[in-house]
Amino acid sequence: MELLTQSFHMNKAVDETSYAKNSSIQSKIISVTKSVTEEAILEVLCKNFPESMGIADLGCSSGPNVLSVISNITNIIYAKCCRSGLPKPPELRIFLNDLYNNDFNDIFASLPDFYDEMKEVNGNSFGPCLIFGVPGSFYGRLFPSNSLHFVHSSSSLHWLSQVPPELDGTAINKGHIYICESSPQSVLDSYYRQFQKDFSLFLKSRSEEIVPGGRMVLTFMGRRFMDPTIEEGCYNHLDLLAQALMSIAAEGLIPEEKVDIFNTQYYAPCPEEIKLEIKKEGSFVLNRLEVFEIDWDGGAVEAPNTVSIGRRVAKLVRAVIESTLESQFGSDIMDYLFHRYEKILDNHLSKTRSKYINLVVSVTKKSQGLGN
């Protein structure tokens, strides 16, 4: 069984299929949830101004979104310090986490420009701001006990640590790569159990690393309803990708059996499922849980007769999921697969304007002795 840590990563470098060039959806989500992030950070600072403040961005990936998140967070902190009349802002320890295959070199190469921009915005009050790369899975411990005051994770926690074991290497979900209307109940149950296990472990791990009163803001691809087969949009892009895979299998370019046993390490939870796991794990108080929508192409505005919406969506999906597909089907068919996927998307999106459902969650680490 292949774990997420072994092969999964966003497409590296800065070419046309890279995540750096195709992450407008993730950027839009960060923008939409910026007010929730600001509220959470200000709540932490309302309690006290720590001399040294630990901040982590989990599932940071690479490209412009990484330092955009950190820039937003540092600007919020420095602005609050100025309004409060503090002569010296806290020392910031910022930890950027993603899986081992993430392009950390690209992030580190961007840091000189980031520091220059921060000094320009915040003047002589800027620093020290110490940035670290922390490779590893957030489904487990990453940081020392009681070392973090604020944790941010955007567009990452819908990726599971592994394909549900009951589905790995089996054709139970034949012809599909995720939950769909025709999926047997056992497929739904397997995905949900894996989500419960992973999210509970995530919460437990962070509960040991975050100081009492510390905050987390998390965003997921999700769904509105308990029944995952009735929600249009949150997973339909994966069903369309399965159609593209089956179409090239029908041409004999890949074995159909390989498609039948392939399932994504992905789960789009609903609000009730998230609330239940937070309550069961017991270390955090839920402050906010909101649902919002994002267009499949991130709401991009293109000049007429340039790039079709299907192509934009195909490139966005490819930047995220190509490494997983390559491990199953090889790299040789990727260009053809995503060309076919683009055509299927164009046909689908000519009839409907599909949207991703997203969830944003804000929680506070309980103080000792604080009950449910």
C-alpha cells in the first residue's frame, strides 16, 4: 500500500503544468478566508503578546501562494503591534510544512525577496522572522510540544494519508476513482473511516504542539450534505477524470484493470463530519465553520478566444494530481490524458457552471480543565 508521503507532491518547477503556474483556485481560497485568519490571529494576540511566536503553515506546497500566506500573517501581527503601541513585535518562528517531495528549494530561493518586501512594508520594526522548512506528513507529530501559537492549513486536509485499505488494489469501485452515485456503500464507508482516522490523528498531533489558547484555521474541499453521492460539484471533477482514463483505456493505451483498481487519496468531508471529529478528539473548541463556493477555474477571467475553461480546469487539476496518476499509469500518457480530460470538461462546463464546495474551520486549543 502506497502512503501519501511516498509519491504525492504538487508539480514542481515553473513550467506550464507546474503548481506555481496553476494554483489560482488555492489563491482564491486563501483570499476568501483571509478575514477568518485575521480574526484568529488577533484573538491569540488579545490574550498576550508572546516574546516568541510559533506559526505553522501545513501543506504549504510551493509557488507564490506560500509566501503570500506568510506575508498576510506577518502583516496582521505587525499592524496589531503598531496599534497597541508595542516598541518591539514578537520574534516570529515560521514553519513551512509539506511532504518530503515538495519543492522546498523553490520556497527558499524566494526568501530574499520576501524579506525585502517585509522590511519595505513594516520598516525598522521588522524582524526577527525566522523561517524553517519542515518536511513530513501532518498526520503525526511535526513540532515540539507547546511550541505553536497559530496553525494555518489551506486546501490540504482533504488529502488522506493513504487510499482506504479496503479499496487499495481492488475493483470494488470499478470504473471510478472516487465516490460517485453508483459507488457501493462499502466505498463510502471506507473513505469515511479513513477520514475519521486521519483527521483525528491530525487534531491529536496539533493538540500536543499548540499552546493552550492557540488557534488553527483550516480549509478543506468539502460538501454540504451527509450523503456524499447527492452533492454535485465537490467531487464531480474526479468522476470526469475517471471518464478520461476509461476512454484512453478503451483505446488500449492503458489496461482497464489499472483504472478499475485505482482510487484517489481524497475525501471531501461535510460540516457534520468535521464537527463530530473535533468533539470526539476533545482538545479544541470550534469557533467558526463556514461553507463557501469557488468556481472550478477559480473565477479566472480570460480574454476571448484564448484558453477554454476546460483547459484551465484541466491544468489546475493536473498540477495537483499528476504525481499520483504517474505512479499508477506512467508518465508517457499524461499529456494525452489531460488533453482528453480538457475536452470532457469543456463539454461538461458548456452545460453548467460547476463550483467546488469549500469549508473553513477556526478552532481554539482548550486550556487545561476546560470542558466540552
